[in-house]
Amino acid sequence: MPDAFDRDEHPGKPRILFIGWPESSHTHSWIDLLGGSEVNCRLFCLPSAEPPQEWPVKSYITAPGLAWRLTDTRKTIFPPPSGTIGHLEYLAAEARGKGVLKGRSEALVTRTIGVLNRLPARHHAVNLEAALAEVIRAWQPDVIHTLGLDPASFFYMRTRKQFDLGGIGRWIIQARGGPDLTLLPFAPTTKALIAECLQNCDHFICDNAQNYEIATKLGLASFKATDPGMGVVSGAGGMDIDQMVQTWSLLPSQRERVIVWPKAYETYTAKAMPVFEAIVKVWDAIQPCRIELLWMTQPEVQIWYEKFFPDHIKAKCQASLRLSREETLRHIAEARVMLAPSIADGIPNTMMEAMALGAVPIVSPLDTITPVVQEGVNVLFAHNLYPDQIADAIVRAMRDDDLVDQIARNNLVRIRELSDRSRIRAKALDYYSIVASRSRERLTPAQKVAL
């Protein structure tokens, strides 16, 4: 008798295995699109963390350092538990990778493991690829959906080749905006990996028109994006617009004069220093004002904050570390301006959240963004690497009450066109139904009976 985790909640109905970051709100939000439907969903977690305890989707846990456990919704499958032969093999592989285990010591460990493996014992996967292969072979998903190219799609492609899994399930790649296709192809080794994934997948979806064009140039057959197709769709699966609009009533000019910077951290797709410079430059011109810097977790960014902001500016700033999505949205709903310039992005979720919550977005005029919003109508534009542009946009947003209020009114209409979750959910249910049906068409009669 299988345990509760291994039993499908909807026997005989489609099985979808997602592969992605378990702590990502985008991961949760996308998979939650299918909540309440007769679809069996599971997440194979990349080895970073585990999902929030209250999230109900069945998840395979792979992060090192966590207790080995099996519950109705969580199943640890990697690394092997301490005291097992699999754990010894895992440690040996880690040591080899670091160059610690070599020569006579490596030969001794290898022989010892070989002897132990001949003893009766419970089997455990000794690397992440083997763990994923075991899950796929045991569960036989109809659909395998990788959330992002790097690392999810690269990891699955590697596993698929190594363990000859191409005949199990149809593969959906979802490019997650940002650098997935706008930057990664410029690295020669990464470009080859992307091309290999796009040529081997069955279906492809992403959050902006530019990425569809890039994917086609890299070798994606056009029918993989259209038969069936999701079109341009938010990586988080849209938002509950009605619910978000109900959380605020004051137009930007009527709110406390607050600027919220939801991603006060540094990546190669967004730089923090120009934002610091812009704020210091215009501080006197935008008073009275408070600034909320969210997710300021990186030590180097904290150093810049302490060094470049004088005490009188820091006195009007609130710097926060990790926040839940609900807390972040509350800050945006209370702010006049949402600051999110970037070097590379898809259609930013933070921009769309600000549009739904009545805060004026300051974002960068990227090729992925300009087709969907207009300067002075929905957003204010500023390139991330130009402090003067960011400064000018901040001054406009803090001084022109009529402008910010009109932007908020315009966005109440525009955001429903861009990111209405109820519309996206209906489309997603049809999409997965078609993909799963095509997957089952190639099953043998015996395989269909076993579902």
C-alpha cells in the first residue's frame, strides 16, 4: 500500500511534475493556478531550501542539511540520510569534486563502497540527477514543467540524457523573464545549453514577446509556442486584481509620501549603486519623504547604504531584510512610488503589482517592457545605470500630484489586460489538459491501465 505522499489525490487524472526553486513565490503562484482542479501536481525542489510549511503542494525535498522526513506533502529524496551507504557515496562524490579524495584514499573508499553495496540495504540516489530520474520513473508524469532555463531546464536536460528519460512525459519550458533569454545566450557555453533545451522540449512559454523571438532564433520550432500556446503570460500566473484593488482606496497624491524600493539588492541584472546616488542627489527636492528599502540582505549593499546615506537621510529610511510576499505588497499599497529600475528583465512582477496597488512604477525602458506600458501613462522610465534619469523620475513622481493620480487611474484598466489571474487560470487549465492528453496518446494500453 503506497504512503499518502505517493497516492494521487485524483487517480487517473493528469500528473504534472514541476522543477523549480521551492522558496520562490513565483513557483508557488504558478503551481497554485491549478489548485482546486482535478490535476495531480508535484514539485521537485532544486536544492536551495524547502517550500513554506503551509503550502500544500506535494514536494520532493533535496536541500542539504534538512531533516529526512516523509509526510503527506513532503518527501525527502536527497541527499541520502546519514548512516546509509548512499550517504557515504554522496560524501565521497563531494570529496572527489573538491579534489580532496584522490589516489590511494580514493581507491580505498571506492572498494569499501563496492563491498557495502553488495549487502542488503535500502537504496538511495547518490546525486541529484539520479534522484530526479527515480522520481520520474516511479511516478510517470504526463507533463514535466521546468520553471526557468538556468538551472531548472539545464538540470532536467542533463538528467534526461543521462538516464534516457525522453519517452516519459511532455516537456514544457517556461522562461522566467529577466536574463533567461535576454542575457544568458551571450555566454557561449550557456547559449549551446539553451539551444539544446529548446530543440528537445515539447512546449515553450514565457512572459514577453521578445523572448519568443529570441527562442525561435536559438532553434525553437515555432509550433512549440503555439500548439497549444499560452501567449505572453506572467511568470507568476497573474494576480487576483479584484483582491489587490480592494486593499487600497487613496490615490498616490493622498498617501503618505513614501517611496518603496522592493528589491534593494544587487544582481547582474539590476544595480543598486545608481539608485543610492539618485536618492542622495534629489533628497532635498522631494521632501517631505520616507524611503522603504526591502530585501536589503546583501552585506555589500548594506555597506553602501551606511556609507553613502548621510544620517539625516537614514533617519527617514526603513531598511528591511526578508519579507513575505504579503508584507511586500502591503508596503507597495501604502506607497506613492515604487522604484524598480533594471538592466535586464521580463515584464516585472513588481511593476504589475504596483500598477494593481496604485503606486507609480519607476522602471527601465527595456525591450521587454516598452511594448506593454507607456511613459507618463502607466509608468515613469529611467535606465538603471543612469542616476540622473532615476533622479529626474523620482522628482516628477514626488512633485506632480495630477500625473501620479492619472497614472494610478490608467493602471486600474491596464493591469486587467496584462495580468488578470482568473483569465490566465482558465487558459492554463485548457493548456495542461491538451498537453497531458497528447502525452497519454503515446502510452501503451498496459501503461494507461497502470495510471
